[in-house]
Amino acid sequence: YCTALGLAMLAFAPAPARDHYVRTVRLVPRTLGTITSRDELHRFLRGVRSKTISINSGINENVTAIAAPVFSGGGTVVAAVGLAGPSADIRRRQEALVQQVRGTGAAMSYRLGCTDYPPSPN
């Protein structure tokens, strides 16, 4: 709930597993940017699914991370790829970095046999 990589994977986890996690996780604030409510977490995950990208500053002050999911040939999320850096630097280059990270997630997924990035939901 507080890392871009974890949120990128959680957003594309099977709905029952994702919903169980959101219902049971203890949302401990680590920074001012940490998600601390279940409704907020659900909204954030919907946004990740719609953009295929997770941008988060929830684990360290003044650090922002960008992550994209990686899918297997069967369309299951199996990993995430991302980067982190000083928030000011990330913000300055965010659009280009988002494209790079999403492109890397897609390329890794294609190497694993995923031909539709992101896979269509079942």
C-alpha cells in the first residue's frame, strides 16, 4: 500500500486477492504521502489500472517512485519494474519517466509472452 512497485502489482492482482488485501491491511502512515484509508487505496488502485502506472511517495519523504506491472504470457501480473529518486527530479521529468517505465514493463511482459499490454481483464 505504500510502495509504487507493490501498488503496481496489487492493482492487477485477481480481484478477490486484491479486495482481501485492501480489507485486511493495516494502513500505517509512513510519510505525508502514504495512503491511509481503504477508500483512498481502492481509488488509487483503479487509477493504476486505468493508466498502467503507479506513482507514489508513500515510503520515504522527498522520494517519489514510478512503477509499471509486468505480466506473464497468461496475463497474470508476475512482477513490477520501476525507479525512484528525489521527488523534485522525478516531477521535472515525470512524463518522460512514466513513458520509459511503462515501456519497460511492456517490453518485459512481451518477453514473457504477454502480447496485449496491459492484458484485458477477464
